[in-house]
Amino acid sequence: MAEKPEAVQVLYCSVCSLPAEYCEFGPHFEKCKPWLIKNAPQIYPNLLTETNEKEADKVSSQLQSVGLSSGETSSSKEEVKRLPGGKIKNKDKQEVVIEKVVRNKRKCIIIVKGLDLFGIKLSDASKRLGKKFATGASVVKGPTEKEQIDVQGDISYDIVEFITDTWPAVPESAIYFIEDGKKVAAA
């Protein structure tokens, strides 16, 4: 007669309650990683190498904060932001970009980008622009998924003076126009 098969012992994760082999497909994989490293290192051997690399990054960042870096300066380190996966993203420069878009050969729309980088609420700014220039002004999402202000009418050169007078945190040297696809300083 055939032997009865024995029951298989399955190791379940105490964080997400899935089998350890399926933790990476669960909703809490980042929370599961410390538990997996401790209890099931044979299933995910690449987690051990990731933790060693992270520890090395922590040590190097601590050395840089103390001032014992080997080649990089701390000012360039401030502008670098790490995204998930270790990708590096530069911080946005604090600048206001004003762009004029013509539609129907007569109507103009002025697009103001970057006021939010100076700590200005875009909804308040659009209300003030609309009242000052007696036009329609609204906050919309641009093609890069960042919010911007659309102002109806050709007020591109009057708007620079209004921005610098209304919000002193925005210097005139940080305001640029986009003319013919080139970025030109407003000053």
C-alpha cells in the first residue's frame, strides 16, 4: 500500500500573515523585510545584501555629516533627493516661470509656475491675480502634474511687478519668462 504523504510545514509571516514565499506580493512587504531577514533569510537572500548596502550608505552619510567625506561637498549633497529604489532626484530650483500661450490667434493665457515653491498658496494667489487684473484666474494641474495658475489676458510684463510687490519672498531675479521656447530672466 502507498504511504500517506506528510503535512508540509509552511512558515507564515507574523506581519502580513501570508506564507513567507508570498510576502513580496503582499501589501506590507517593506514592513515584512526585517522579519524575513531574521526568520527566513534562505527565501530572500537578496534582502541581506540590500541591508548591508543600506548600512554602508548610512555610515557614509554619517561621515559626510561630520565632514569626513572623501570627495563630495555638502552643498551638492543638499540638492540631491533619493527616491524609492535608490534613484536620485534633484530638488526643484526656487524660481517662478511665466509663460504666454496664444489660442485662437487673439486670446492669451499667462501660465505662472513655481509660486508654491516660495510657500505661497496658489488658490490665494489666483484670487489676487484675478482681482488685480480683472480677469479669470484659476489653479490647474499642468502636464507635469504640478499645479500652476492660468490667468486670462496678456499681462505678462505687469505680473512681474505685481508678484514682487505682493510677495516679497519672491525676488525679481527668480522670475523667468519663456519666450520662443527659451527661458529669459525677467529683470
